[in-house]
Amino acid sequence: MSIISLDEAKEKGIELQRGDHVAFQDSSGRVRIGFVKIRHIFCGKPNCTQCPHFSYLYLQYRTGNKVRDFYVGKYTE
């Protein structure tokens, strides 16, 4: 298992893939280690035939007994 920092991935233009392990700093300034999760968000409009419009990257990590998500941005394939 290799771990890359989120900042390093952004600087080098490394595309994150589902399941990659990433070290990042959360909003409280603590360094967390999590993995990449890709979510396909649906718009919810009744007759939409193009959903999902976009996919989004999240980093999922654990704090104590809780699992939390950290939004990264749009996922480009």
C-alpha cells in the first residue's frame, strides 16, 4: 500500500482513482489517512435522462467510531 499526499497529487497532476490511499489535512489541521471514493450524484429532476451529470471525488476516513467524507472536487475520467 502506498500513500500519496493530496497536495502532492494536485501539484504533479496525478489522477486519483477509486481505492487509492491518500494522506491529507482536514479542516482542523490534523493529518488524516483515507481512501478515494467516487460518487455519482443525481440531480433529482423527474424527467432527466442524462443523470448522473458529474462524478465527484471524496476522501473517506475514520475518526474514532465515525466515518467521514472530505470533498475534493469533480472527477474527470
